[in-house]
Amino acid sequence: MNIEIIRQKLQHFYDGTSTAEEEEELMEFFAHATELPEDLMADKMMFASMSRAKSEEQEVPDNLEERLLAKVDEWEKATQGRTVSMTDAGDGTKKGKVVSLPFLKSPVFRHIAATVAIVAGLGIYFATSYDNDTQIAYDKDTYSNPDEAYEKSAKALALFSRAIETGERGVDKAEAQTANIINKLDKYIQ
């Protein structure tokens, strides 16, 4: 496969716009590539790690779900299903209001929270479970040109920044929708 096509697919991958098919093609390419430009070696190691993690069966500890549900119950008892909502009073001060959130007591919410915790735990495990050869390769200085290293770092940070901004927009939208629902419920309750 043409290196420029691989670079385009990598750009899609790092932008978060790649398809599952493109990601499989990248994994396949890096699994069989023997001679690569030096700037693609880190990508080859990353895809090799992803391929190993994908092929290995991961064990989920026994009673993990029960432990997570117990922790959610503990947190629920500590907050008693309430939270403080801060609003701007118009004069630069904040005005607090205690809002009851009965959905926190819902078993569905607990299962969703437990699922999110399991997925996050597995993600952390995959991110930290690579062999020592990969760690040594990551620790090795890969750039001899500081300007090129700076350029690559700036590009990576820009991609990370865009991902964070996208996540923040989603959180802001969810908060706005939650506030809207709470306001509607307050009107109906009164």
C-alpha cells in the first residue's frame, strides 16, 4: 500500500474520523510492514500493541460488578440523591439551590454507572498493559531534530485539545438539557 495513503488514513485515525475498516487496514499494514520511514515507527509500535490487546482475552475480576454497585450505593447514601446547583444572581455572586435527583436511586442508573466504571477500568488496563520492549521503545528518544519534535508535539496537543473541546461541548449540552428538565419539573411540582 502507498505510504501517502497510509499517512492519510493515520490522519483520519488521529482526527477521530477513521472508519473501522480503515483502522483494520492500518493494523494489517503495520503488522506486515518491514521497511518503514522512521516517522512511522511509533505508529507501528502503537498498532502492534493495539493488535496484541485486541487478540488477548482480558479477565474481569470476580465480583467486580457487585463491588462497583456497592460503591455506587455508598456514594448515593453520602449524597442522598441531592446536589447543589449554582446560578448567577446577576450581581456577580452565586446563588445555590439544592436539587433533588431521584434518578440517582434508580437501579438502571447504577447499572449504567457500573458499566462505565468497568469500561474505564478495562481502558486503563489496556493502556498500561504493554510489554517491556514496547516500554523501552517508547522511552527511547525518537527525534534527533528538535524542531521536528516540537512540530509533532504541537500537532498532538492540537488534536488532544480538539478532542477535549468536543467532549466539553457534549457536557455543556447535557448540562443545559438537565437544567431545562429540572426547570420544567419545578414548574409542574409547584
